Amino acid sequence: MANTRSRKRANLRDVAKLANVSVATVSRVLNTPDSVAEATKAAVTAAIAELRFVPSAAARAINSGRSRVVGALVPTLDHAIFARYLAAIEQTLSGYRLSLVVATTKGDAAIEAEKAQTLVDIGAEGLIVSGVTHEPGLYDLIERCQLPAVATSYYDPDFHLPTIGYDNAGAGRIALQHLLDLGHSRIAVVHGSLIGNDRTLARLKGLEDTGDAELSFVEADLSIEDGCKSAQTILSAAHRPTAILCLSDVLATGVLYEMQRQGVGVPQDVSVIGIDDLPGSAHASPSLTTVHLPVVRMGHATAVAISEWIENGLKPSGMLLATELVARDSTGIRRPA
């Protein structure tokens, strides 16, 4: 009868015995290989391969006194912009042999502070947070633990954490100016919740210098469905706008769906612009004009900054990343009434 018993998992002692070295030497090969002679390192490496030994991450953390974990706090994982940003962070951290642990906050500063404490409790060596609106408890935690921490998605050179992000007010200005340049003056603005959302507030602030434009505002949850509902509200108005400025591509996608459903021509009847430049926006019908936010570059730059701080003690300065207009088919010159 075949032996169905599983092979016993090798441990450090097994490796040490086969390599004829001490357990401490095996540990040094795993954690500080440069401190071990080449012949000894080769013997231990051969024993590891023969025994198919897989070192425990937890054990290595205990032995080295480090978790090699970075915590990231984001409002949600439901939207592609956060997924792309986190993927860039994780990929870059791996080059520093650091791992990413993500916690979501639902955009609630109190939840964020609790989740930050949890990340610290599991040994996070650094924190990445979104925006610049946070509970005092979060700052107290960072200061008390002397924790490297970076704020992203927003740039503020005067903020007491290093910020790596883009000019949200500038993104709003770029979108509005594009519509003004096309001759639009009656413009509806669709935006997400203003509660705890410093990025949306900044984008709205960028619309303050409107010239002769007549702006109306519709608040919505950040979803395609609510983008559709917002378009219904706008289209039912006595005086329809000639353009709709959505402060996110998600909302703009919903607006485009509803325009198509109601037979409203885009951009012939109404122009639509978003902010984000999500991957799907180029493939919308019509393709969505938007303002590109460099979230992948931001994720990479953030990961480099936090890694260099953790590994080499190099506290980063802030970084402002450029936004730019991506003109596609959903905006056009305003036609005479």
C-alpha cells in the first residue's frame, strides 16, 4: 500500500543538523546572509533545498525584530482608482522586501484611527493614509510610535505629514476651463459627498473662478447608479445645462449611460467631462473626456518614499504630481440654442 502520510515539515533544527551548523547560523543565513561565510552559506542553502524548508514569516519577524509590513488606509476598495494605486504601492514595496496590508475606512476618520491602531498592533513599520483630514488620535499614534507616515491623493506642502499627490483644485479648474473654452456657460456639476472628503472639496474650490459661467450642483454617492440618477435630475430641469462636469469618472459613466437611455446626444446636445482617467473611460460610448490623475505614479512614489524612510531613515519631502486634460469624444463646442 502506498504511504499516504504527509511528509513532516522541516524546521530550523532539521536544516542545522543536515548542514552541520548551529540553528543560529541558519537564522543568520536567512536574515543577514552577508554576515555568513560563503562555504557555510552554500551548505545551509543546499540543506534548505533538500529538505524543502520554507521559513515562517512570523518566525523571521520575531528573529529579526521586524515585521517588514507597511499599512495603507483607503476609503474603499470598490473603485478602480484605489485598486490601481494600491497595486502600484504593493509592486514597488516588494522591491524593498516589504509587504502591504490594507484596511478600509469608509471615509470615516474615527474608523481610520481605529484601523491605524490595529495596523500598529500587528507591527506595521509605516503607514500610508489618504488625504489630509484625520482624527487627532491618528496623529497622536504616529507621533507616539515615531512611525514613518505619508499622506497621499492630496498635496499640501504645509501639512505636518509628507504629502504625495496631485493638485485637486487644479484638476477641477482644468475640467471647467475646458468647458468654458468650448463656449459652455450653463454647467451642472455632479460631485460626491462632502463629509470628510477633502479631495472633493478641493476640486469644488477649483471651480470658484467661473467667469460668467452659471453652475448648478448635484450631490451623489460615488457610483454609476447615482451618476444615472444625477443625470435624471439634471435633464428634468426647466433649463438644461449645455455641459455636465463630474468630479469623478465613475459618476460621469453613469451620466453617459442615462444620456444614451434618454436619447440625449453627447456631445451634440450636452457635453460631459470627468476627473480620474480610469482605464474604462477611453472605451465609454462616447469616449469620456477627463482629467488624468497620475494614481499609478503616485502609488510608486509613495512606496519609494515610505520604504526609504523605513529602511534608510530618509524622511521624504512632499511631491506634487501633474494632472492633465485628456480630450476625447464626450465634449464639444456649444451649439447655439
